[in-house]
Amino acid sequence: MIASALALAVAGCGTTPEQIEAWKGTQKGPDKLREVVQGGSAKPEIRGLAYAALVEVGMVAEAGDDLKSAAACDREAIAHGAVAPLVKLAAPASPDEPKRARINAKDGLFQLRATATSEDRAAIDDALIAWTTADLAHRMSMGAHGTEKILTAIGPRAGARLAEIAGDRGAPDGDRLDAARLLGKIGGREAREQAGGKLIEEAKGQRSLQETTVKELGLIGGDHAVAWLSRLAEDDHQQALQRKRALLALTEGGDPAALPAALRIAADGKAPGDARDAAFGLAEKIGPTAVPGLLKLTDDKQDEVRWQAVEAALKAGGPAAVKPTLEALSTARAYPQDDLRSFVVHDLELLGAAVVPALRDELKSRSWVARIAAVMALQRLGKAEDAAALGALAADATPLRGWPGGATVGSQAKAVAAELGSRR
């Protein structure tokens, strides 16, 4: 204990920047650098230089641990002393392959964010934005902290730079797409709208609309992008492939503002099949707010559209959509057993045990379709304790239209009750 304290005192007392520099290249130097960061009589700026030196030689995690072990009242000052040398080490932020020391500097700066003052954090963030976006796609996973993690922590401050890359026609497609994705995730409204507007102008000038441009707009989102992509998707003068691409791009963001267009296309019997499929996928991505509009399509003339609407409603709304979806199925239609199993029960199974309470409630529904769908689904998802409720339906003589052998709701419920009861 005494020897350790003495070592700290010796390492800290009168330590100079020249010593810090020299220790980086000696065998015992890293231990001395750690001692300086941890404590002793060295000034905070010297301790910051020691932190930066540890980072440079690859001891990033150790530098972080040592900073945490320092007295709380010293940490901000130590961090301040480390920022300038690490910013310098991380530069230049050119597209050239960064040396390991520069990658370490990037990680060391990110590690300092939690400790630094707001002013130092701003300098850190500017350096990190410059470093990560100098070659965005290529540097995405370099070092201990990936680009997405870093820029997500920084947030909207990175938006302007990401918007610049997304709108740069000379940038590689990979960089533009990554920039658009990150911008859509973390960018502020102003940066997203600016980037979206610029990309729309670029798209208008393209003789043949590029798939990458459409994807970028979907990833960025925002009012301009959603409105333009929605118009493209609904334009029946466009090729089917372009309409589908526009819908798939909208699905990337899942912006509720795209829902009206998605529902119109899904309901349009003249729309290309691929576009209608993509429209249902978009509605699913938008989520629970899409359920009421989707359920209006359960009266469509085409069987395929009706079943797509059921599938999309259950995926969009989850367990909360079970009751409204089953109740929306018309009692005036015939429902072959295979259809109910393939297009209703299968999708209920995908939602898992969370739908069981709703299925139990639907056994009491006034709709015979909802009752038989609940019976069939409970056969797959129910437990032994559900046998009694199913058995109570044994007297239900409602014929199952489209089923063979004079099947009724009651006969099926009785059979499933016996099966579940045997599982005790």
C-alpha cells in the first residue's frame, strides 16, 4: 500500500509533457501514465495528456477506467486536458485509411463525452462527426465504438453533415444510403427537409429515376419526401416497378402520413399486383393506426385482397387487433376451413400467446365467423383450462358454410374441447 502511494507521488510530482511523450515508447511507460491519470500531484492538464497518451498506445479502456478512479472534482479538468491532443491525433479526417492511433483517438474522444463539459463535448462531437463521415460506409465499424452508436449519441448536431453527404452526387452510393438512414434516425426536422428537398430536385433531373435516390428519400423521411414518394406511388402513368420502389421506400420510414396513399393503392383493383402488395406492407409498418382502414378492405370483391387485409391488420395492430379483425369478417360469406386456417389462424399463431385472452372473449361473439376462428386458434394456442369455455359452445348449431360433413360451430368446439382436455 505504501509502495503504491509512493509510486503515485513520484509519477505525479513534476511530471512534464516531455516525460509523457517519452513514456509512450517505454516498457514501463504505460504504468507510469496510468498512475498520472489516477492521481498524484500532477496538474489536470498533465493528467489529461497522460490520458491521451494511453489512448494513443491502444489502452483506451484502461484510460477510461483510470479517469473514473480519479477524484470526481478533477475529472472535467482532466478531460479538458485530453481533448485538444486527441482531436489533433484523430485528424486529418481524410478518406485515407486511418492509422490505428487515429482510430484509438476517435474511441478515446467518444469515451470522454460523458465526463466533458458542454463546451468540450461540442469540440469532441465536431471531431467525431468529421472523423466518422470522412469515409462513412468504410469507417462504420472501425474501432471499439461504431459510427452509428457515436452519431446516435451526438444526435441532431450531426444532421447537417449527414444531409450534405446524402445530397452529394459525387459520393459513393453506400455513403449516401448510410447518411440517409442515419439522418432519418437522428437528424432534426430542418436537416431532413433540406436533404429531402435537394434529393427531390435531383430525382426530377434524372432521365431515369435512380433506385438509390428513391431509397434515400424513404430513409430520410420528412414531409417533402413522404409527399413526393406518395405521389409517385399513386401515379398510374409510372411503371409498376417505380411505384413499387416508392412504396418500399416509404416502408423504410413507416411515416403515418403515407397511410392514406397506402390504403388507396391497396384498394385499387387496377393497381399493379406488386404495388398493392407493397402498399399492404407499408400499412403494416405504420402500425395500429392502419388497422381501421385495412379492415374496410375485408369487404373487397377479391378473396386475395380480403385475406391480405386481415393479415396486414393483425400484423399492424398485434393482439389489440384480434377482436376488431375477427368482428370485421362478414357473416354473409362462406369460409372454407382451409382458408380460415391459412389466412386467419396462421396469422394469429404468429402473434403467440398474447392473443389468447382476446380469443377467449371472441368465443362469446355474436359473429359465428369470430367464434369459429377463435375455436380454431385456441386449438393451437389454448390450454387445458380453455376446454370448459369451448365445451359450452357444444350446443351452437350454426352451420359452417363451406365445410364438409355438416360441421357446426358446436361440433368443432366440442372436438377442440376434448383435445384440450386431454392435455391435462
